Amino acid sequence: MNPQHHYEGLTPQQVAHSRAEHGMNVLTPPPATPLWKQFLEKFRDPLIIILLIAGVLSVAISIYEYNGLHQGAEVFFEPVGIFVAIFLATGLSFYFETQADKEFSVLNQVSDDEPVEVIRSGNHTQIAKRDVVVGDVVRIGIGCEIPADGDLLLSTQLSVDESTLTGEPLCHKTTNPAQFDPKATYPSNRVLRGTKVMEGHALMQVTAVGDATENGKVYKAAQIDNSVKTPLNEQLDWLGKWVSRLSCSIGIAVVVARIMMYLMQYDFSFADVDPLAFIAYILQTLMIAMTLVVVSVPEGLPMAVTLSLAYSMRRMLKTNNLVRRMHACETMGATTVICTDKTGTLTQNRMSVEKACFYRGGEADKPIIDADEILLNSSDLSNEVKENIALNTTASLDFSNPTSPSVLGNPTEGALLMWLHNKGIDYEALREQARVVEELPFTTERKFMATIVESVLMPGKRMLYVKGAPEIVYALCASTSGTPPQAEVYAQLTQYQQRAMRTLAFACKDVTDTPSLSQHLTTSASQLRFLGIAAIADPVRKEVPESIKECLKAGINVKIVTGDTAETAKEIGRQVGLWTDKDTGENIINGPEFAALTDAQLDAVVMDIKIISRARPMDKRRLVEALQRKNQVVAVTGDGTNDAPALKAAHVGLSMGDGTSVAKEASDITIIDNSFRSICKAVMWGRSLYQNIQRFLLFQLTVNVTACMLVLCGALMGTETPLTVTQMLWINLIMDTFAAMALASLPPSEAVMSDPPRNRNAFIINRPMLAEIVGVGGFFFALLITLLYIFEHADIQQLTDLLHLQLGAHTPVTPYELTLLFTIFVMTHFFYLFNARAFQTQRSALHLKGCNGLVFISTLIFVTQVCMVELPGVQRFFNVVSLKLIDWVIIVIGSSLVLWIRELWSLLRRTK
């Protein structure tokens, strides 16, 4: 820092005035929603609304039965059960989401109390970051996170990592207007909150704090909720409308049919109709109709969805996906496009030496060779190269974590030090023993740095080491002896630069008799000896290419949005397998060109775009919105503050575990291990989860179709209801809830990643499901209604009586016969549960690997059914009587044919 500049900073009075005018240096969090409001939000689910209506109707029916028909208090069991189901579904959803938020808050602890060095009243002092105000003079140095937006007053070799805002990992900052970069995203003399000093030091004067900073503006934009509906929300909305219309149609059909049947007795002559009897009949008909409406509503579906989502949330956490919003689990399965940033998501955001080509022993008459091939023994590397990298640098390594050293300072120079370290060379020992005589720092004009040192590895020598842009360093070397051919060097450079690597060249000279570095560079430059070149890259994460391939195979488009140059972005795209030789200029666009497009122009080309370079934060969000207009389900990955608006706007926002707090706050899922592979796992879980919900729907709607038709036809046949209220409660709520738990716990299948994304406009009940619901439900209904007819016209003491059946006049159905009917209903659907589990999997229904939950719950259903029928204390509650052992054997064996016929049919299909 130049000592001739003296800054007084703010006085206490000025600090108070600035704080009153501009506020504290904190980002205002979105207003917290009270817990009671969060809980009530769960009741906006369309199926929960239908259940509430069904519950109210059930209460009305129960009151009528209790007061009008003088039945027992057990008539209230069904409405109680429905409301229990409602509160279980809403309560579980509320609980799991609040628990995820707690885990998220632990993961994302952000402190505004970090110390910041400021000048106030002429003194250097430390204050908390939150207490920085507009006008403060702040000192920033290597490793510091810049606390607020400001303009530079003084700077020395300042470079800032702006990747969290612009994607740029290293931006040169200066107060010299001649060195300003006209292409920079933000002015070269301005530094921004949340970015990090990588090299140099400076004094800045704060111009904006808190919400007024660029970081704060992006954070505010990230809070805007555009109320994008998830595909599952849309499906459940449609299903709710479909169920409500169907149930109302069934209810109306019952009312019309029963009135027609009643009037047929009097040849439609109203004069002969007893008004009081007719009114009583109408009330009874309405009660049956409302009962059918209640039966037709899939009470277990909200529970199934909640359990499936909650189960997936917990299991996905084990695969390093912290899900904050439950529906994000399933939405990932519908994803058609993933928009990802580059730095920190596709790449490691850590510079490393990709290639290093030096002369063996530093002798220029030997050809350039790949240093990684010769450095099996570090002695193969010349002493000049070792000292040039170790001593001619401003960076250092932090070994506080011995297994994973980190870079302090310039990441490019740090990459060279890490390369030395990995080759077993102790750069710190060289640095501690050497004496730096003179140093010429790097500037954008000079494009190299130079250092004169008293050599450690070559005692008695004073060496000049130069490192910088290859074309500049090569020009400083001798043009005759000791310098390799220019064509040879430039061919090597071109090869690296075409792969978007940052290249550096190294040179040296013995300057024992030279008085000063500057004099040497002006008088003896032609005598420098060229040592070789190194190519620095931000390496792609190892798992990314395979993960991108898996996404493309699954029919998911991947688009890269980055603040980097087009060349770098294309190279990264090539390395991850996204950019191919077939791609043209139509598949890449830069930020300014993107911003200049009208919405109509963007909509016309958005599906062809693979890469957006030099992108600003709102470009990514605009891309997301354009894709959504094209009916795409969009997931966005990112780790920087610049990604937050897009993360919020997407159907699913995926932040990285080491990303900024703003990015994680805006996301739906946090990828804890920063691995793109975890994103593929999230897609696999989402697709499998959706299939589990479909399987449950298949199972429950088959149950409901059978129950509705049985109750409807039983009522038309003169039987008030072949299934009692409590029996329907067991069938339609408890058994289905168990089935929901069983099907929700099914493990994900990797096979789903070979399928294209589902059409988000396609109804959740597809044609094969509808055919099976109607076919199987119709078969079960035909079986049960036939048994009901037989029970009404024959005296059946046990099922073996069917072997010598004799039908007679209509007689009341006995409790034993009704118990047989109820048990057959339950057991046929019990075995059908296994069929539903294997629906459209091309696998055996008995393939139960990883299905421990299904086995346990199916066993529980069977045991509970036996106890319900056989335990005297429970029988009265469910209006059943004990069955004979022979009947149990016949029912179990006969009902299991549902499973064995399916297995035989599947086997025949697989052998074709």
C-alpha cells in the first residue's frame, strides 16, 4: 500500500448517520411463515379438499344413522377414520418438511459476525461484518471475503474470485484507468460483497451494504415466487377433478336408479305413492349415495403421496441429496432439461496443472517432453524449474488439512505449487532457505513476473526466474543457442489453448554479476534460457462425463450457463460429452447476444442452445422461463449467488453443498457432496417414486371400483349394503394406508434411467393402468356380486357347500355369509397388492429383493385380517363372525390364484 496516502475513515457520528440512512450490512431474509400457516397450507391439496368434503358427508350420514336409525356409536368410526387420515397425511408432510428445514439450517449456517478491518477516526480497527456502513474504508487482503460493495481507493496486485456472481474465478482489479478491462462484467475498480480476494491487497470505500449490494439484489430476486406448479401438483389436481366428477356421477346414478326402481312398483303412478314412505326412501337413497361418494374417494392417496415423498426424502439424504421441499423428489423424475453452471458444478473450481512440458535437465538441445511422463523420480526435473515454481510466486498452500491442502492466493500459481507438492518436492523448504533479492510483480501490461533469488539448489549462484505469458517469456529468451524452435513451442501451446487451458512459460538465467533485475531485463533479456511450459486447467469432476451421458440417455437435455469465455465453455462441454463435432454456432450464444433476443426470438432457438457463455445472473433465469414456456420441466444446478434467481424460478433448484448461502436458500435440493452423479440419483429416485404412486393408485382404484360397484349393485338388488361402514373403513382406509406404506417403501430401479422423461401433460392414470383397473376391478366385482347373489338364494354354511349348490328363493344374507364375502374381498386384494407392486416392471411379483417393507406390511395386513375375524372383542366392531378353518384354507388358496395367474401370464409373455 502506498504510504503517502492517509485515510481517516468515518467518525462515530458519521457511522450512525450512514447506518440510519442506508441500514445494516445484512441481507434481509424473507419473512418467516408462521408454523400454523405452513400447516394450513397442506390443506390446499385438491385430494385433501375432497377428503374434507367426504368427511363432512360421512359425519352427516353417521348423525342420521345414530339419531334417525338409532344405531350404535360405531357409526362415527368412519368419519373419525377419514379425519385421522387427513391429519396423518397433512401432519406427516408438515413434519418432514420442517425437519428438512432444520437440517438445512444446520448445513447452511451463515454468520454476519465475521471480523472486518476498517479505518475509523484515523485508527485501524476490527468490527463485525454486519456493522460495516456506506462510507467505511475497509482493508482487504488475500483470503478475505469482501464484506460489501465498494470502490477501490488503493490496490496492489489485486485479483478477486467473482465466480459466485459472474462465474469468473479470477478478475484483475485496479485503480489505474489504463488497466481497466472494458469487457469485464463489473468495473475493474469495483469490488462486490460475497466475492473473495485471491491475490494482493487493497483499500476500498463502501458504496452499498446489505440488500443494496449486487449480492443483495440477486438474493432479493431469488425470493420472487413465480408459483410454478410441479408436475405432481398438476397430476393430483387433475386426479382430484376426475375423482370428484366420477364420485358425483356414481352418486347421481344411485339416486336416479333407486327412485326409478321404487316408482316401478307403482307403475309410475304418483297417486298410489305414500309420501312419508317415499321421503324415507329418498333419505335412505341419499345416505347410500353419500356412502358411495365416500367409498369412491381414495382416502389413502394423500397418505401414499406423503409417505412416498417422505420416504424418498430420507433415503435421498443417504445419497447426499438434502431435499427441502417434498414435491421436489418427484419433480426431479419429470425433468426434461438441466441448466447447469460450470464452475464448481461441472468443474472442481480448483486450478490444477493438466500438462507440464519441460526440457530434461533444463537442456535446450533436448526436445520438449511431457513432464508427467518423466517425473516418476523428481530428480528428473531441473533445479531451475523447481526454484522457478517455488520461489517466483505470491501463492502458498494451506496444510491445516494434511490430506487435502488448499490454495491461498493466486489459484494458477497455487496449482503449480500443488503440482510440485504432488511430485514430492517440498516448496516450503526451498522458500525458507532461499533469499529473495528482488521481485518484479505481475501486471496485465507486463504479463509476466520475475524474481532474483540466492539459489538453494545451486549454491553460490544468483538466479533470475521469469514466469508468464508464453509469447512474452519466449521473446525474452535468447534467439540463437539455448532456445528451442519457435514452431515447436507454439505448436505445443496451440494444442493446449485449443483445449481451453491457461498456459504459462518459464525461463531463467544466472545473473550473479548483474546489479539489478530491471537492468538485466533491459540489457540482457536475449540471454534468458527457456525452460518449458505448463498448461493449467480447472479440471472437470471425475463423475461428470458419465453422469452427463446418463442424463442424455435418459432423454434429459443439459445446458451449460457460465460467465466464462465461449472457448472455455465449449472445451468443458467437450470434456463432459455435451459438445460434439456436429455442434455449430447455433448451439452456443454469449450473454450480450442472449440478452438482445426478444422473447419470441428466444423461444424459437432456446431448445437448440447448449451453451451460454459470458452469462449474467438474470440470463440463467430468463433461460429457465423460456424453457418453461416450451412446456419443459426444468432443473437448475448452481453454487453461486449468481445462480439464485434461476434456482428459485426452476421447477427444481439444486444447489451445491459448498455453495453460497443465497444459492442454497433459493434451492429445493442441496447436493451435499457437490457431485453431479447425485443429480442422476435424484432423477432415478423421482422417476421411481412416480411409478410407486402409480402402483398405489392402481391398487387403490381397483379396490375402490370393486367396492363401489359392489355397494351400488347390492343396494339395487335390495341389500342395503353388503359391506358395513366399518368394513369399508378397513378396506378403504386402513388396508390402503398399509398398502401406501408398502408401495412407498419400494426401492428405486435403475431401469427407469433408460426411459425418456414422461409427458407432463399425460394423465397419471395411463391406458395400461386404466385397462387393469377396469379389467381386474370388474373381475373382482363379478366374482363378489355372484357370491352375493348365491348367498341371497342359498344357505351356505361353508364354502364347500358351493360344490352341491341349489338356488332357491331370496333369503336374508347371514352374518357368516357376509363375513365370507368381506374376507374374500380383502384376501383377493391382498394378493393383488403383489401384482400392483410388479406392474409394468417385466419382473416377477415375487421378486422381493429390497422390498422388506412390502413383505412386513403384507404380513401385517394378513395377520390383522385374521385377528379381526377371529378375535371376539373385535368381531362386534366389524360386524363379523368366526370362520371355519376349511373356509380360511379355501379363501387363501383361491384368492392366491390372482397372483399365480398373473405370474403364468408374465412368464408366457417373457418366453415369446
